[in-house]
Amino acid sequence: MHDLLDDYTHSNALINTSPRLKLLLGLGAMLICISSATPIAPLFIAITMSLITVGIAKIPGRFYCTLLLIPLSFALLSSGVVAFMHGGGSQLFAMNLFGFMFEIRDDGANLALLLIARTFGGMCSLFFISLTTPMMEIFSVLKSLGLPDFLVDLSMLMYRYIFVFIDQAHLIHNAQVMRLGDAGIKNTLNSHAMLSGVLFLRAWEQGERLIVAMDARCYDGKLVLMEQGAKAKPRAIFAVVGYLVVVEAIVFLTKDIQLL
Amino acid sequence: MTFIIETRNVSYSYGDGMEAMRGVSISLEEGRKIALVGPNGAGKSTLMLMFNGILRPTSGEVLFHGQSLRYDPASLRELRRKVGMVFQNSDDQIFAPTVYQDVAFGPVNLGFPEEKVKRYVGYALAYVGLCGYERRPPHHLSGGEKKRVAIAGILAMEPEVIVLDEPTSNLDPASSEEIMDMLDELKCGGKTIIISTHDVELAYRWADEVILMEGGRILKRGTGQEVFGDPGLINKARLKLPIVVDIYRELVSRGLLSDSNPPRNVLELTDLVESRNRGTISRGTTGKIHIADVDKVGPDEINSILEGAHISYAGAMGTNAKALAERAGIILDFTYGVIDKCILKSLSGKDSLIMTSGGMVDRSVKRIQTYCEESGAKIEVVKLSSLEGPDVNPDRR
């Protein structure tokens, strides 16, 4: 019925590797992306992370590409603006529009390139985490890192009910479309407002039922967490650390290189 | 006789003044399968919610083991541990993000140590046939699997009574029969099972005792035959007769059968028609029924029995037996209503094999014996329980 990230997460080939290690790899790569002064390291991360996600975790390539298009389109738009806004350096491109001069200069272009590369690399790292690590494992890592119980419990319940409400929203939407609720902008907006309202009420009711269900099973303030996921294998730890060192080295070695 | 749950003159009105329950007094015996039957809005769910103290009667009292319910938190916890409730909508009940967590919820909140929690969860999941599902999120489960998880969550608290609100609604026929089979198995283990349903076929066939409700009152209680023997009452309760009873009544009104107790199932109905036709039933040779205890007989042996003897039909009862059949690659002809189906096949001269385990083995043998005594048919039961080979149950020869 729906194509959810979560479904791919539960069927990826890296599901049985240590969640801590996967988080280390993803977050480490992300931090390096942000700290890099040139676009080279982030682009390297983007390519390698994509290869890992598609090649090793066996996420379908087609799906992965469509997923990447979303952040990429944002990045392209905003970096376009940045390229025009920043002056300095030699002029690369200029045009006259209704008496206003629009120009791209060296600094602006470099910044835009860096922006795209960072977004791209960061998103690839984030997708690596979200496509290989089920939420539950992330929760248990968070708990072991000392996040208060009530926050973890609350997020777990929210996570569980997201899917119930996606189903409900889907059903309501179908019911509306079936009776032409999407005919024209006015109707669509109206239907959407109704959907939101009904969903809010349902969420409220579900909350009441949740309390009854928990009470009926002797709720005493405790929600269990699965034990930690698989232990990391020495070889995998070595590979992750090695990868991060290599990327960091690239950052260091390329810090003075200007692409334009 | 021990009553496990009693209500005395219980009434209940909801906040808006709607009366859902008007002076209901019932006493439920321990270790039975009880079905509350009635139309929508008859008060079945309201009554069930009182059994474990979720609703408190406006007047009257509810008793558990002869003790009036107390509604302080400690007593309620104790009660809810002993009276487990499975809600109609599994999504209301399964609130944890993985199967393991959901089943472990009860035991953890009862303060069991971690090792015990694990053991109980493992046992409960094995019982409902969902081993290996621990890490699955509920939204990746089918309706039948969700229902099993919900039941496992209750089983892990080791209740004495299991209350199920419309356990088979929204399930496909095979899943619902499997759930009902599982409830049979639980009843054999000594638990009291109470379900609410408006599926008359199910209630008629399954329940030891049927309680017919309408408009917040009890219209009639008794065995399925007693309750469904009164078409006027059934009509009044906006229900319909089970198809077996309906056919039987039509046959009687055409003078094909004499009027007595309606048959309980297809088997009894066929027997009635046959004995009317031929004077007796099953003159021809009956088929053998083999019963294999899967705790004692391995898959290889069962396969060799299937190849050796001329067994035309195989059926399995209980999750263990079904799991074994799947492992051994045995194609099952019957996965529910197995004993009756095998008797029917035996009467038409075909051999069959029932795979089952634990107390269900003796229950199957007893069921076939009772049938033979009542109908005068001779069916040979071969019990395969030892590893040395088939030993023939002496008293059936």
C-alpha cells in the first residue's frame, strides 16, 4: 500500500550488524562532510556511502535514486541563490535582466559547489543510517547513551503509532477521493483540512484506548527495550575506522585545492 | 461447582445516560468455553470490560472466585493478571514497536526478572506459533499474526481466564479457525475462555455454553443446541440460525427427519440423514484414523507412515503439529475442525492421519471413541506415540 523507508530498513542486508557501528559510520561521515572546507571529501563520501547503501546493504538502486532526488532538488535551488548572492573574485557569468545585473563570481560559485557537495554527502550518510538501522536499534543506542527513559518510551509509542495513522490517513484519503474530494483546488484544500481534523480526533481517541490497553495489562511505568543488537565484529570495526581515517585524510590533503 | 466469574444484578450506563447493561446476573464456570452472542449494541463488550475491572458497574457487583471485585489499583492489577483481555482491534492492543517488546510488556510490568521475562515471552510466542518474529514491527504483520501477538501478550502473564472481544472479526476463515483451534488448546490446558461474537456458526460449533444477549439483558443461556433451538428468540436477537440447524429444521419439516435435538455439526447431520436412509450408518468399511503425537514421533517417521499406509488425508491440530508438518513438507488437507473431518473421511472409507501434541492426543482419541459409542460406527484408531513404531490402541480393536 505504501512505500515506506521503514520497510526497506527491515529488509536490508546489513540488518544484523551492530547498530552502534552503523551509527558511528553514518554520523562520522556526516560530521566530516560538514567540517570539510572543499567539496572533494563530501563528494567522495556521497559516492562511497551510496555504493555501501546500494552495494552492501542491497537497497534497490532505483528507489535510492528517487530518494536522493528530493534533497538534491532543494540543494540545487538554494545553491543557485547562493551563487548569485556572493560577490568577490573574478566574474564567471553575468546577465542583464530588466536593468538589474545578475552575476556569478568565483567565491559565490565555490560556495555553491561546497553547499551542494555537503548536502549531498550528508544526505547519503543520513540515508545510510535510516536505510540500514531500524528505529528500535537507534532507540536502544540512545537509551544506553543515557537519554531519559520517558523520552525513549514516548518516542517508541510515537514511532509505533505513526504507522497506524499513516494507514488511517490513507483510508480517509481514499474515501475522500472516491467521492470526488479532490476535484478542484477548493475541494482538495477542504478535504485536506477535514482529513487533518479527523486524524487529530482519531489520534486523541487512540490515546484513550492506549491507556486502557496498557492498564489492562498491568502497566506500571515500564516499557521494555530489546537487548542491544549484534556485537560489532573486529573486522567491521577496522573497516569503519579505516574508512573514516581515509576520508579525514582526504579532507586534510585537499584543504587548499580550489576547484574553480 | 466453582464459578470463576459471577455478576450479580449488574447495570451500567454510559456518560450520556445510555443504558448498556440492565440487571445482568450470570455465573461462569471454570475451565469452559463460553460464547457471548448477540447483535451489535447488545452489551457484550460492556460486560466483558467489567470482567477485568476496566468498567465499573453503575449498580450491582462483579465477583471473581467468589470475591467481590475491589477497584483499588493493587487489586485491579492482580485481577488483570488473572483475567486477560484481548481487544477486538489488534492495533489498540499492540502498542509496542516490536513483537518481543509487546509480549514482554505484561511480564515486565509485573516486575519479573529479565531472565523470567525472556522465558515467558519465548513460551508465549512458541505457543501461538510465532517463534522468530521477535524483532518484527507490528505494522509488518498480517491480521492473523497481529491477533496471535495480542494473545501471546496475554498468555505471557499466565492468566486463568482469557476474554476475547470478537476474536475472529476481520480475519480470513482459515486464520479465524486457527485462532479458535488455539483457544481449544488453551481450554484443554485448563484455562477458561470467554469470547464475544455475532458469528453464530462459530458460537454454535465451538462453545460449551452460549449466552444470548440483547439490549443489555440476557435472553437465554445454555448449550448451543438449547439456545439455537429456539428460532423465535434468535430472530428477536437479530441473529440467524446456524446453517446446520437451518438445514436440519427444513429436513424435519419435510418429514425426512424426526424432531429431536438439532445436530451440532456437519458430521452429526450427515449421520442423521444416513441412518434415516439406510437404517444404520456406515455399513461399508470405515477408514483408519492414525494419530501421531508430534512430541514423540519425528517428521521422518511421519513421512514414512504417510508413504507406507494408504493415507488419503492428513490434518494437523495445534501450532507444534503445524510447524512440524511445514518442516517435513507435508501438505495438510485439514488445518481446522480436524477430528470431525477425519471421522467424515473415515466413514466414507478413507484413511487419515491426525498430527497433534500434548493433551490434544487423548482428546482426539476420546472424541472419536465418544462418536463411535454414540453412533455405533466402528472406526479404528491407531495411536502412533512411541518411537519404536506404531502401537495399536488395544481398546479400539
